[in-house]
Amino acid sequence: MVKTLKLLLSSLLALFLSGLLVLSVFFAFLQTQKGKELLTSALVHSAQKQGLALEIREIKGRLPFHWKLYGVKIAFERDLILSVERIKGRISLFSLLKKELYLKSLKLSSLRLEHPALFSPLALSLDAKGRWRDSWFPLHLFLTAFLESDPRSTLTLTATRAPKKRVSIELSTPLGGGKGELFLTSQNAIESASSTFFFNNPVPFSGKAHFQNNHLELTAASRAFQVGREDFSSACLSLKAQPQGERWEGVLTAEMQSDTLPIAMQANLSFDPGGSFALRDLDLAAPKATAGGSLQLRFSDLSMAGSLFVQAKELDRFATFLPGSRLFGELGGEIDFSSAPLQQTALLLSLNHFQFRELQAGHLLVKIQAQDLFTSPKGVASLNAEELKWKDLSMEEGSFQSHFEGERWPFELSAKGKWKDPFTLDLAGAYLATKDQEEMTLSSLQGKLLQKEFRMQKPFQVIWSPDFLKMTDCSLHFTGGYLQGECLLSKERSEVTLKTEHLPLDLLSLPFTSLSLSGGAGIDLKLLSTPEQLQGRLNLLLERVALFQYGQESPLIAKGSLSLHLDDDHMQLHTHLISSLHHFLILSATLPLSYSPFPFRLQLERERPFSAECVIDGRIEELFDFFDLKGQELKGHAMGQLFFSNTLSSPSATGGIRILDGAYENYTLGTSLKEIQAEVRGEKERLVLDHFVGKGASSGSLSATGEIALFFEKDFPYHFDAKLENVGAIDFDALSAQFVGPLHFDGTLHDLAIKGKLAASSVLITIPDELPTKIPELPVTLIHPPSHLESPPPPLSIFPIHYDLKIKASDHVFVRGRGLNSEWKGKAHIWGEDTDYKGEGDLSLLHGVFAFSGKDFSLTKGEITFSESGAQMEVRGNVQVADATITAILSGELTSPSLTFQSMPAMPTSSILSRLIFNKDISEITPFQAVQLAQMIVTLSGDSAPNLLEKIRSSLGVDRFNLVSTGAGSDEISLQIGKYLVEGVMVTLSQSAHSSQVIVEVELKAGFILQAETQEEEEGKFSLKWNHNY
């Protein structure tokens, strides 16, 4: 018995050791390269049986307990591909002995999910651990994912399996997230579920979902959000569904509440996970708009069946969804789908009185009848347009038709309208797209443009691909000339030929509304390039070119030529331009360059030597007509010669140019100079202004020196120092000034900064008699804009000028207008850009008068302050009447001060005005005078001063224009007209119905005024009076 037991134990031990040895050999074999290759083949073969295409680049690790798989790629059905760069996992040995798979850990790195439905591949990473048994899922799962095109679009998913088959799920992304829980049956089917969720973008909302007893309910809501410019107070969505056999049936409703654009939607849903998705009885309603229909999508072949329609009477209601865009018109459309035997699609879209941004159309009609539209389309498409307008192009009618079948799309286009002149266009051709290249063939082209007929002589093709571009021989004849050319651009060889005679230059001005160009040109172009060499030539002949810019009275007439030769690494250029007055500009240059045959590119080499010569003898305004000086004009006769050498990055200049009889206008500042004389010379990397002298438009002069640095990368920076001598540098309606002192100009081609400390020799600030009426800007919507409505030329952009000026004036600062005539002194600091300038400083009154209703108030106090908020003034003046001293006060904004009165002794305003206007107390005036007094009070209360007399005085150019009473107790009125002969001496003529007087007033020192009057009733006699202004 003992021997038998020993023998049995020995056998069992031998069997165990043998099995252990076999396992050890097997495990050892798995660690070899050959074992891992066999294991890879087994896994691939097993995946093939499951209908999966599996690729594994490499297997590492201590198999079978510790796995490392690299370069794993799984291709599923429907073009879904999962790529994993690395998989790491650890398996429990004891669970394997119990025929269970227990993952101690599983980590997948650099997952990549690709599918045609994803516009960008989805990148993921996964950590998991737990038990896999009976098709169960891990105990704990942590997943992150993001779109490769936007790494910020992160998705985080955490799932935990709790006891009793309860699963908690939490989802977090930058757009939103949620959490919920599932309860499972013993067969791992979902028994019930509930969750809450929220989203932050694009519209913030939150909701909840609940599933139990085969009923699903989902609700979501949002408060106070904005779409475009539309403010919605709330929105809600509701979905109720339940299974019906293999399908889910439900109802979807949604509402968006807004004061101007409420939207409501309702539809019935049907979802078969293995078959289709259907949207039935869709009803979408908004103000003046509705949409609806039914649609079914079949998953097996992605085919659709059903129809949808839309109708909107006022598209401008929906412009709020497109900020910055203009949208008007009426829309109606319908699309029908059928899927037997192939997918059939019919689209009809109609737009009336339509406008989107700059495009306008009286009527647009789109029709598409297609078969198998999303795979291999065949069918007919057409577009018809009436009263179409885009910028300066107006089209009375136009049509486009295409018959497409597979890769080939024949088309026809015809149009009739106006583009500066009436035009017609008819063309026919075909578009062909293959896997390797695209092709456009024009079989016919003819029409009329800018009163010139054109016709293509034979068909030609344009063929392109990523590797080449080819245009076959194109021959186009037009009235009085022709164009012929062909080209081939490729990596191996590029060849271009072009020849024209009498090419109408009018075509170049079509896109521009601010200029008109006419004339003809002859072109002869030949270009050949390979990776080893570049050869080419261009000869251009301009035949009497007429350039007419918007706002100019006469065009610039010129003719000229350009000759260009390319030879490997350099280019020779010669240009000769002659104007109608026999002035000319000659430019010759040898320039270094580099090139690329495909894509063809020419580029100047800035670090290699070059040479150039410029000779000019003519009017510089004709040259600058080709450039936009942004609110400035420069004239004069220029003559001279400049030479350039060294490199383009660091050029050196010699020679010089003189400017004679020049003129300069700055329309932004009102600055004007005439009789300009200047001399410019080249000195290495600079153009030096040695001499510049110009006279002001009315008086004074300006002289300057400076230089321009020839640095292209820095936009040619310049610096000039100028000296002003009583020259008018500012001339606005409200401000004109002459200055003495230095000014400094620093700038580039794109901006200018002016700094200086100036003394004002004469300044005139004018208070406008009336401010322009402020017309409110009312939003105007043209419901049916006429097709002939022309848009004005766009405003010319202003060259940015930055100011930083400090100004001081000891006198001769005059403030006039609204009856005020005064002289001031003070200082100011002005800064800003263009007409948007600001200032700070103050002015104090020297002396002056304020005229009101025939009375001259002698000014006693005055102050004007400048700040960023504007200019404020306060001026006081007194006048003596029979029984009181009246003070006038002008205060408030400098451009629109308010007028009030005070008196000593104190009196109401009506009594003060009665004494000022009629020299009477209010109790003594007549009914007619009472009406005049009431009008004056209304005028003053409405801030509408000055009165009619002040307007007449200003228009006549006299210093005094008053209506006064001839004496106490008299109703007779005299008219006074006065003018300063010299400063401080005024002569006034007073005329009534029965008498006339001459009054001479002399302003003495210390505030005394001497007044002499003739006495007509006592011939040969006069009276002398004096008064004193305290």
C-alpha cells in the first residue's frame, strides 16, 4: 500500500513537473521573437474570422501576464479605423485558472479614431482595470479624447461598476458634461437610468433624462442667451419616446422665446438601430416663416426618402443671426427625396427682392434634378437671375445651366447687363474632375464689354493638378485688336507666351469706381524656365493712356514703353513714360533675382548687388496721379537724375533732383503752400533734402531740411525739420491760425508724426452762428431696392497724421461770432490724429465787445479752457442803460455757448430785454413790441442766438449793424452801420426816417472811449462824449 502510494505521488509529481516544464517552455517560447510572431499571426487570424482587419507592428512584454502591443490598427466595417500606438496590460494568473479574465491594468495610449463622418480624426487615451466575464465591462474606466484639429475639445469619461449591477457614469468636456447611473438586469440589460447634463457652448443649457419601464423622457432648458444679435429670453426642448418592437417612437418639441423672433418646432421621431431614422410631420414656425415635411434616412445605403419645404416672407428678420451682414428678401423652397431604384433628389429654390451683403437680386431661381447625388451624381442644375447687382456690376438677366453625369459637368452661361457700359456674355464649356487632375474646357466665348465686341476663335482648355498647370492655345479677338497665349507650368519645365495688340486698358479700371482708364496696350511676353535656367522677355507698349480720377477735372494723358529681360539670376528693366506735355520719366535697372519653376515664383534678392538710374523732367503731379496720397496734393516741376547701387537691402544713392514752382495742399489740415523750391540729393543710403522754401497761401513762409532713409523693410522712414514764419498751417471753418517756430516731421510711407513748440502770430476762432442741424440716423430698409440704385464712390482713406503741438500766444488770438468780437492770450497743448484731435490749455481775455440788439457790451472778464472733453468758455460784459447796469454772460461749449443776463439792480429777464431792445421798461412797450420781446425770450431760451441782425452784420462784413431807438420816449428807430478804420477807431453811420448822424469812436488807454457825434438838426455842430469801461 505504501509502495503504491509512493508510486502514485511520484507519478503525480512527475506529471506536475512535466506540466510545469511544458508551461515554462511555452512561456519561454512566448518571450522569443519567433513566439511573438506566431502569437501575432494567431491574433490577426482570429480577428479575420470576426470580420476585422488587424495589424500589429510589434509585441513585447513578459507574456502572457504583462503585454505590450505597438502599432495596433483595426479596420471595422463602414470605413471605421481604430489606431493605437501602444497597449499595455497586466492579467491576473489566478483568474485565468478559474477561466476568468481579470485585468489588473489596461492602458491604451495615442488612440486615433478615423471615420468619414468625422471632419477631424478623434484622438483618445484609455485606462481601465477590472473583470471581464460573461461579456461584462471593466470595473473602473477612465477615458479622455479630443479632436486632432482642436486639442482643446477634450472629452473625459469615467465609469464605475458598483455592486448589484449599478453603474455610475460621469462625463466632462470643455463644452459641458453630466453624470448619471444605470441599473442592469441579471442579463446585463438596462433596467432603468437617469442622468443630468449641461452644455456651456454654443448656447448654455442644462437638462435631465430618465428611462424606466421602457419609457424615455428628456428635457433641456436655457435662459437668457444670444444668437448673433438676437436675444432669447428662454428655450426648452422635450423628447418622449418608447420602444415599439425593434423601433423607438417618440415626439420631439422645442421652443425659443424672443420679443421679435420666437421659434417653435414639433416633430415625430422613429429610430430603428439596425435600419433607419425618420423625422415625420416636422413643423417649424417663426414670424413670417415656416418649414416642415417628413424625411427618412436608411443606414444600409445612406439613402433618403421624403420631402422638406421652407417659406420666409421677410428674410431681414433672420439677419440678426448674421452680425455685420445685410439680408433682405423672400425665400421659398422645396426638396424631395426618393430612393427607388436609386436616390433621386429634386430641389427648387426661389428668392425674390433678395439682398445679402453687397449682392442684390430681383429674382433668383435654382433648380436641381439629380440621381445618386451623394455617390455618382447625374442630373441637371440651373440658375436663373434677374436684376442682379454686385458693387458696380448690374445684370438685367442671366442664366447658368449644367448637365452633369459622373465626372463630367457640361455648362452654359449667358448674361446681359451693365458694367460701366452695357455688356453681353455667352459662353459654353465643360468641367471634368478625375482622381489625378481637374480640367476646364471652354468651347465658345463671345460678347460685348465696354463697347467692344469679343469672340474666342477656337476652344481651349485649362488643366491643373497639384503638380502642373496647363492652358492650351487661347485666341481672343476683340474690336481693333486680339489676345493670344498659352502656358505650361510644371516642376520640370515652365513656358508662357502671350501676345496682344491694342488691348483695351479700360478693362483694368472695371473693378474701381474712383478712376477711369482708357487707351490701348501691346504686349509681347515669352518665358521659359527649368530648374537649371530662366530666360524671358516682356515688351509693353502703352498707346495714349488717359487716366481720369474721381474728383479731377481733366485726365492725365501719357504714353510709354516697358522692356524687361530675364536671364537666370538677374533682370534688366527699362521704362520710358511721356506725358501729353512732353514731360518724361525714364527708369533703367539691373536687378538680382531668384525663381522657382513650379509654383512659378520670381523674387528679388536684397543682399546681392544691383544698379538703377532714374531720370525725370516733368510735372510731379502727373506722376503722383498713379498713387493715393490720402488727402494731400503735391504739384511742381521736377528735373534731375538719381543713381542707385550696392544692394536692395542697403542701397546707395547719388545724383540729385530739383523741384521748381511747386505747390502743396493738405485737405485734412487746410494747409496750403505755393512757390515751392526744393533740392534733393542722394548720399549713400539717404535722400537728403538740402533746401526747401515755400510761401503760405496768404502770407508767411516755410523752410525745411531733412532726409529719407532708403530702407525698404522699414517703409522708408524720414525726418524733416521745418521753420514757420507767419505761415497759415491750419485753416478750418472754426479755426484758422498762423504760427512762428520750429516743426519736426517723422514718419514712413504709412503714417506721419508732427511735433513742435510754436508761437501763434494770429489765431481766429469762429463761433458758428448756427450749429448744423443734427439729423438723427434712422435705420432705412429698402424692401424692394431698385436695380438701378447706384452706390456713391467709397470715401478716400485719410493718411494718418499724429499731432503733438505746444502753442503759446501773447496776443492776436481772436474769438468772433454770435456777436462776440474779442482778443485773447494764452497757451495750449494739442494732440491727436487727423481731425480727431484733443487739447488742453487756457486763454484769458485781453479786451473785446459783445453786440446784442444794438448794444455793445464791453467785456470785463473772460476765460476759455481746453480739455479732452472739449473747449469751455465763460465771458462777461457790461452795458449801461438809463436806470441799470446789465451784464451779459456767455458760457458753455465754445461752439455753442448759452447767453444769460443779469442786472444791477436785479430785474427779471423780460425787463432786462425790454431795456436792451426798446430802451423802455416793460410796462411802457407797445403790443407789437411785446410780441418782439416774447420772440426774443423764446430765442434765448432755445439757445438760438444770435439774432437776425447779427447774421446780416456777418454777411455784410461790417463790425456794427444795430437797430436802436433815437431817444428816450420816442418810438422812432435808427439803423447803425459801423466799421473799424484801424484798430481802435470805428466810424458809424446812424440813419432814421427823419435824421442821420455820423459817430466816430476812439478807444483810448485805460479803458476810456471818446465818442464824437454830428448833430444834423444843428448844422456844423457836433458833440463829444466819453465813457470808461471798468
